[in-house]
Amino acid sequence: MAKSKRATVDRRGFLKGAAAGAAATAVGTVVPGNTAQAQEQVAQRNATAQPNSATLAADTGVRPVVSSRIVEKPGSDFMVDVLKTLDLEYVAANPGSTFEGLHESLINYGDNKMPELLTCCHEESAVAMAHGYAKIEGKPMMALIHGTIGLQHASMAIYNAYADRVPIYMVVGDHADGAERNAGVQSLHSAQDMGGLVRDYVKWDDQPYSLGHFAESAVRAYNIARTPPMGPTLITMNAELQLHPNTQPGLRIPKLSRTSPPQGDSAAVAEAARMLVNAERPLVMTERTARTPEGMKLMVELAETLQAPVSSSERMDFPNRHPMAGTGWANYDPDVILNIEVNDVSNTARAARERNAKTISISSIDLSHKANIQEFGHYSEVDLDIGADGEATLPALIEQCRKLITPDRKRAMQERGAKLSAAHKAARQQNIQLASVGWDASPVSLNRLCAELWPQIKDLDWSLVSWQGFISQWPGKLWNFDKHYQYIGGQGAGGMGYGAPAAVGAALANKKHGRFSLSIQTDGDLNYAPGVLWTAAHHRIPLLTVMHNNRGYHQEVMFIEQAASIRNRGAERAHIGTKLWDPDINYARMAQAYGMEGFGPITNPSELAPTFKKAIELVRKGEPVMIDVVTQPR
């Protein structure tokens, strides 16, 4: 990672040594012999009253330095010792004074290794980077967050990760002791119950009051985050514990003991197998089953055992070109539907009841529900509900199915499989034909954009680190997804501002494996926190970002058009409050301003292929690159 030698100033405005600094500022510096400069400096001093140390203290919340005491063993050094036992490779942070003690210990005492600090321009980006990283690497990345205002900035990204069942390890600073903290900023950025700001959408949080308590809670938080259903955890870290000397002898760091994911009850799994084997038209639906590459292999094994179609709507649970991928042939009305780690089964269950079909749910989600946020959706009236981790339960389910398959059932399954394979092949051919629609259009069609990308990346070890929902699923229709890390899915809670930083975090995880990361990035999403482009450039994170620049929030455009139609009004004004034009945003120049290579804007589709080739070569050399493509709305 790149290392900067430039001095930095904390954005929170904490000016250490304010009293001495005020005196130096008041005196100023006059270059001998430079009369004009001297006169200008005198004029400036006369025009603006210089603050004294008391004024600076009031403005910044920092008391004048009264001692040069050296703290030999700060508590934050021990905190680093604890964190180094947790397999945390990176810590993403936007600098803040409530964690300055730990920050200094991480980069000096901890040598900026395991974890290595990543400089972010916004707390939301720091957490979203950890979100994308975890979906590739399968383990948490740490996000270090400033008190109150920083945690509020991060809250949207935390909620996305919570709804997406993704583990993130978060530490937030707090000046907890009212007798020590200053008035002004230090009080504004502290809280009696810091975790209460986001408790509705973290899996677990704690506020330790001693270093021994920190060690125990830090290890516990890591384990809870990784135990299904996974989610973000938060430790509130008092500034006093960081900054005071460690005077507690014999502190011990607990050994991390991982909790095995819960498996389904054997009798319930046997009943599920019986229902599936006896079904004439079974269907498997999955959202977040494959926590590891092994999970994806098990999904394939189940589909082939049952010769049943698999609809994988989120992340990489199933290869898209497998003959069993999809929802079956035309008018394939399933009589038994197996839902594995599907967040909301209510619509599926209701439709199944109307045609006397059965539904099964295997999910860990019901094992960890909160009361306020409604991300769990509607109550689902399923016929068999198994509260367990999907991936952990699959081996037993596959074994039970195999035991029940008689020669007659096997022949019937093979006949079904042949029809499903033919339907899958026909659907793929139809998608290829549809890809030619609007081939030469300008703005560029998304189908051509994705079709031109595929031949240039197909022989690379590639990973798509952006969501397909805003690009009409064209990569899934045209590309060959067959590896667990080739797709990370969407935001979780639908919160914008996720796409760009999550892609950078996922690309960071891919980097050590030598994979080629690419993102088809929406313009509206990028504008929430474009500073993450600087993080990618600064830390040399190789990522190809292709802008889906449709110059607007097109989903909202459609909502306004629909509302106008329902109310019998014209849609001519649907662009008001929804479009990003006048002036148009040049994302190639934006990337260049942040230190990345930028190409475009491209409006002529014939320019796509040669530009992709140049950009891919640069990314393979280790650089982040942006290609701005002016596109059709969807």
C-alpha cells in the first residue's frame, strides 16, 4: 500500500499544543529584506484579531498543554495486541480524535500491519468498504469510527451490512468520562450510550470500562459477527482507556473460539428430503446460502441429486450456466419450493398455498431478530420451517434425499432434468438474441456494454464487484459465472452510496489473490461518496470501474412517471429532481482529479472495445481505472 510522508491535520480541528501555536501565529514570520511581504503580513495581522490560547481552547475543545509527560505504555497498545489475535488484515478509517490513541498505536506500536490502516474520506465509505471486503474474503474487516458524528455518518452503511447479513468488525471512539473530556467538540462527539445510535441494526455491541473488559468484548464481537446469521458488531472504546497508561498487570487476551453454525434438526431435514424427492416439480430458491466456496458446491450437488431448478437471486450461490439454473420451463408451477437463506418467503408461500403447493424454509435469519427495523419482511406461512444455517444443513439434506431416491424416482428425475436443461439452453439463446437490440444506439445500451466487456475478461480470473439490479442483469444473462467470488450481490438494505466503496473493498480482498476486479458503477450512487476513488488510488487497489452514466436516478424517474400516469398527468416534468444534467458530470475527469486514470465520456459504442482493452491492461498492472460511458437508462 502507498505510504504518504506528508504531515496531516485532523479534520475535527483538534489542534494539539494550541497555546504555543497561538503565540507563534501572533508573532508571524517575516522574511528579512522582503519589505513588501512584511507589510502584507502586518496588514493581515491588523485586519484579523489573533485568537489567544483561551479562545482556541473554547473553539477546539482542547485544553492548553501543561505537561510534557510521556506515556510509556498507553492502553491502546494493549488494544492493538488484542486486535492482532483476530485475523484482521485491514482497518478502514476516516481520521477522528476520539480514537487518536488507538490510531497512533496501530501505525507505530503495531507497525501498521495486521491490521493495516486504509485512509477513507467518509465513515460511510469505510464501513461499505468492509462490507464489500467481507463478501469476497468471508471474514470481517475492521472499521474504526469517530464518536457520534462519525457513527451517524456510518449508519447507512451499517444498516446495509446488517440487512445483507455481512460480518463487519467496528470500533467507535468516545470521550466517556465527563470529568476528563472538554467542553465543545469533545462533548459534542461523545455519548452516554454510543452504541444506542445504531443498536437497532447491529448484531451485538458493548462498551468496555477496562482493558480486561475490552479484551473479552473484542474477541466476543469478532466471533458473534462471524456466526450465522452474520452481521456487524460494535465496540465502543473509551478515549480514556486508549490514552491513560496501562497499569493493570497480568492482562490476558482470551483465545478466540469459533462457534459452529447451527445445523437443521435431523427429523425436520428428513421430512424436507421426503417432500422434495416426492415432488413432481420441485424448485430451489436461494439468496445467501453459500458462505464459502464449499456452499456453492453443495448447492450444485443438491440440484443434480434432485434434478431440480435453482433460482439464485443474490450473490454467487449457483453457476448461472449450469443446466439446472433458472426457474424451470414455461408454466413450470412448482409443487414444492425449498427456500434456503431467503430473507422474506411470504410472497412465495402465499402463491404456493393458492395452488396447493408446499414451501420449506431453511434459514438462520429467524434465530436473530430485532424489534424496530422491519428488514425481516412479512410473516411467512411456510409448511416446514427449519431454523438453521443453510450451508451447514445441506450435507445432511443431500444425504437424506439420496437415501429416498428409488430407481423409479431417479428415472422420473432424469426426465425432468432433461426438460430443464433444454429450457435453460433456450433461455440463454433468447438472451443472446436480445443483446443485439439497440446495438449501435447512442447513448450506449447496457447489453452492448456488457457484451463488449465479456470477451476481454473471460480468460482472466475475474470478479464482478457491483450489483446487477440497476443494469438489467445483463452480466448474468451473457457471462459465465461459476466461481464463488465472481459476484457479491447488492446493498442489502437498498441504501445508495454502497456501490463504489463496496467495490473498492471487494477489489482489495481480490488483490492478494491476483484476481481482476471490475465494477459497473451507477452515477447516482457514486455521487454519494466519490472520495473513495482517492482511497483506491492512494492504496493502489486495482479495480476497473465502468460508469453506467445515465445522468440521473432513473428508478426514481420511473416512479415519478408512474405516479403522473396514475394521476392522469403528463410525464414531461419527471426529470425535475431526478436527473443529473445541466451540467453533465464528467466522471473521467472526476477520476483523474482523485489520482486515477480516466477515459471518456464515451457515447459512441464502437469506442468501447479499444477503451476496455487499454483500461484492462492498466488494471492488470495494479492501478484503478475509470471509464465513463454515457448509457441508456436501463
